[in-house]
Amino acid sequence: MASDTVKTAPIVGVLALQGDFAEHEAALRSFGLPCRRVRGARDLDGLAGLVLPGGESTTMLRLLDAEGLWQPLASALRSGMPVLATCAGMILLAEAVENPRQRSFAVLPITVVRNGYGRQLHSGTFPLRSSVLPAGTTGTFIRAPRITAVGADCEVLAWRDDDPVLVRRGPVLAACFHPELERRHPVYAMFAGEIGGRTATTAECGA
Amino acid sequence: MTKQHPIRTVPGFTAEEVVSKIGFCEQLKGGVVMDVINDEQARIAEEAGACAVMALERVPADIRKHGGVSRASDPGMIEAIQKAVSIPVMAKVRIGHFVEAQMLEAMEVDCIDESEVLTPADEEFHVDKRVFKTPFVCGCRDLGEALRRIHEGAALIRTKGEAGTGNVVEAVRHMRALMSQIRELRGQDEKFLEKKASELRVPFALVAWVAEHGRLPVPNFSAGGVATPADAALMMQLGAEAVFVGSGIFKSGNPQQRARAIVRAVTHFEEPKVLVEVSKGLGEAMVGIDIQTMPPQDRLASRGI
């Protein structure tokens, strides 16, 4: 049983092909979660959670193919482990991507429009409306994707004006904005809680 | 109510600017920004995995050949590139030419490069980048240049290197200078940092920030002379967080393949086996220029210090 406990050490994988993966690592560490950069299939072994960072989704798609990481990552995303995806990461998970249409892992029943809020000039920090996040929580949107449709089994946790911007389906949490750019953002606390909670449960089962 | 704070505070930047302007530049990290001169090249760059493109009429190698005054590009050409790709589009303005910058902002270019590659418009002042909402990138040869540009509002720093030469030696010199000057500040007392600040002609707060964190307060990329996957990985190992490739891709024998190879090299910059794999059969690299034989007036890096 002891070996099981070792195996379930809560290491969070951070997809590190391109983008702001270093900011995610800093955020994870600030919640006491050790992390590992994922650049190849073997980096996915034994993870307790997975983060898909912001960056350019077209660059990530290109590199996922070049590294032979598409299939292994697709399996990992469906394995039931907690996943946090921000901005480009969310685009990779959406069921449908527009502007332009592109491939995705389709694990979240949402439709996203890339750069749906406009170019960088329209980037900025905006208030979020939410019943699960503390009052006053904001999100930084950078050339952000816009969610235009949400499937029935997908929960919307926060809105920017009338747009859903934080969604969850089972263990998969995705944001149009960048909680990793802010110190101890409530969305990160939510993800860390998910990882911590699960790890504790697994450890208890092991003991 | 929870008070949220950016991961870092940067002297001279508001909290909002740290996350939206500098945060934009963080998204480019681990990527390759490619120079393109038309929409067709922009599409090739995007397909190859570029994290952004730099739209300009002539790549630096041709600016050298062509001579004369080099200015911001035709807005129509930049717009065609903006329409062609979904990744960020950057464009260059002459050093100090704030009207060219106003025009690029009006066109909603994602990032403005105040670049020594174009002919400087002002020999005394750089653009006051704080009054723009668009993030700026600027070149540097050392810590003083980097911090002066950040003080003026640059949200991203790149080495100048020597653009259009296909010779990485100057980019290496600039990155080494920058990194060793950053290291030199660590653990120094206030007196030393005050002296440094006046020597570098920048506010004490910026020097103190670098001394405390051991890095620049904005991302630090490399540019100027990168021609091969190995050059790109070299700059990354020396401390760059992403790489600009100018003439090196579309002045080579097989741009598509070279572009893809450099993209992979930047992700796997510490894995020689991957570098070997991507470097096989790339065809002709751009013809390089030996900088030792270059007359001083041809050196672009000495512009805008």
C-alpha cells in the first residue's frame, strides 16, 4: 500500500511547448503543489493534475503533432484527473473552434471564437460575475477566446458581462482569462483545492 | 472582498499594465516571432508554428542591400497580414517616431517594435511608450539600454544582435552582457545600486527590482542574426525566453522546413538529440556576413542607445 501512496504524489503536469507555462508553475508552487513540465508522452506518467497554459494555440497544435503528444494527451485529458486550461489551453479543449476553425481535443462542450474580444488593444482586466468566486474577482483577458455556446452538461462558473468565461465539466476547469498572471487568484485556489482534495482522498484510500 | 495582485509589480507600470501589456508578452514565451513581408509568408509562418509575425516590407538583409531611409511599412501590407493570420501581428516603427507608432496603434497592431533596423527618426528621444495602450518591444545591447527602454514603457526587451547578417555573434555578446550585468547586481547594497542607477541613467527602483529578482521585470527575448535551430537554442540557453528570427527563415533555401525546425528547437533548446533531428537536411542557411569586416556605420546595433 505504501507504494501506492508514493505513486499518487500530487505532481501537476504543465504543458510546456510554448506560452506562459512558467507563470503557471509559479502559481502552482505558491499553493505548495510540485509540478513537472510536459514536453513528451513520458512526462504524463503519474500526474495528479494537468495545466494547459496560455500562449498561441496554433503553435501548440503544431508542436503536439511534432512531439507525438496528441494521442497521449487526449487520453490523459479523458482520464478523470483535474485539468486547468487558460486562454489558448481552453481553445485546445473546446468541442468547436471558430475564427478560424481548427482541431481540438473536444473534451469541453463549448464553442469558442478565437480572439473573440478583438486584438491586443482590447485586452485588459475586467470584473467577473460569479456565485462561486469572491466578490470583486477580476480576470485579465489577453486576445482572449470568446465562448459563444455552452453544452447542457457544462457548468458556467463566471461571466464577463453576459459571456460565460469560466466553465467546468467534471474535473476539467477552463478560463478565457489568465488567473496565472495574478498572485493566488481564486480560480487557482479552486484548482489547487481540487488537486489537494483528491490527493488526500487517494492517500486515505491507500492507508 | 479579495484584493488581487499581479504576480509582480513593476516600477512605472500600473497593476493593469503589468497583467495586460507585460502579460501579453508572457504569452509569446517559448516561441518564435518570424519576420514576414507578405500574407503568403505570414501563412507559412503561422502554419510552421510561429507564435507571432513581424510584418515589414523588407527583411533586414534587404534593408542592408537596399540602403536609403528605411521607414514603417505600408499600412495596406500590414492589414493584409493581419487578415491572413490568427496569431499576433507586430510591426516596426523608427526609433523616436511616435506618429508611426500612433498609426500602428490605430491599426490595432498587437505589438510595436521600436527598432534600430529602421532609420532612426530622433537621435535624442525614444518614443514615450507609456502613453500607448499597445505593448512595445525594444532592442538592447546591455542592461543600461534595457532598463532605459523599460523606463520609457517597453513591455518586452530583445537583444539587438546585428540584424540581417545571419551572424549570431552580436546577439550572443548582448545577451551575455545583459545577463552578467544582472548577476552583478545580486546581493549588492543600496549604495552600489544607487551608483549603478545613476551610471545607467535609470530610476533606482528599476535597478533595485533587478537586484532583488535576478532578472528583468519584463520578458527577455533574443533577436539579430539567428539563422539556424542551433543559433536559436544557443540564445535560449544563454537566457532568452523566446526568439525573433528575421532574415534567417525567408532568406534560406527551404523556409517552411527551417521555420518548423526553429520552432521545435526553441521548445527543446536543452535537448541536443532533438536539435540534431530538426537540423538534418535543412538546405542552405542564409548567407552570413562577417561582422569584423563590416564598417562601423553599417552596424544597426549602435542606433538608439
